[in-house]
Amino acid sequence: MSANSADGTARTVTLDVVLVKAGRTKIRYPAELIADDGNHITVRAAWAGEGVRDFGFVRFEPGDVFTEHYWRDRWYAVKEVRAADGTLKGWYCDITRPAVVDGAEVVVEDLDLDLWRSADGTDVRRLDEDEFAESGLARTDPEAADAAMTALDELEARAGAEGGLESLLV
């Protein structure tokens, strides 16, 4: 999102995305604010990881661009992943507590569960359910654990349905 400065020129608004896991910052990276309607926040950022991350079913690498969608009332984040040439790789979804915008930061707490949907929709897979079980969230915060599982189930159903994950973004 750009805003006009006092001299009439447009400037890009940058936020830091802060992913917290188990009470510690897992990663922090700058992102361009695309939109914020008070509930749904959209940002765009370059791949912030070190080098290449090969999951076997997708590779995240320098030059990849993530258009990330966060909500203040939903237990997930949806990230459209494109290669440097603009080719859609797919959608990576993090199960998180609802996003909190604090000044120039979008803060989300990662709850270990993830979902991947390939660009063509033929590969929808749940990820890291073992890490989620090991986290102990079901024991320490059963309401949050239930919300996380419900969010994962909802995303999986949407990923395979008409309109896919894109239907969440309107």
C-alpha cells in the first residue's frame, strides 16, 4: 500500500512480520503492506529464509515472492507463493493464533500445524501434525488446540473445493 507524503510523492508502507513460536521469535522480516481493512491484512515479501528450503514437494528459494494474508479473527495465515518469474508454486498455510498488529508489526503465533496446496490443486497435504502433538498445546491450552485443528480442517476442505483457498481472500 502506498501513501502520499507531504510533497505528494507515493511511499511504500513497510511492516515487519514477526512469527513467534513457543514464546520466542522464530523469524522476523520486512513486508510491503498491500491492504488492511481492519480485519484482513495483506502483505508481500520476498522469501526470508536462508538459501533454499526444499520440502520435497516444493522448494522455497531466493527470488520467491509471498503474498501473505493474515486475519485478526482467524486461526490461520494463507500465503500465495510465486517463483521469481511470477509462476504460481502454490499456497502455504500456517495455523496460528489470530494476528495482532502492533505499530509497524504483524505478530502471529505459530501453532506448528501447516497445510500445503500445489498450484494445480492436485497436492493438498497436512504438515507437522507430529510437532503439534509434541507441543503439548492440547494439554496446556485445549481451547487453542481445538481452534487450531478446526482451522486446519477448514483450510483442507477449502483447498480441495471449488474456488480453493482463493475464495478466502475476497
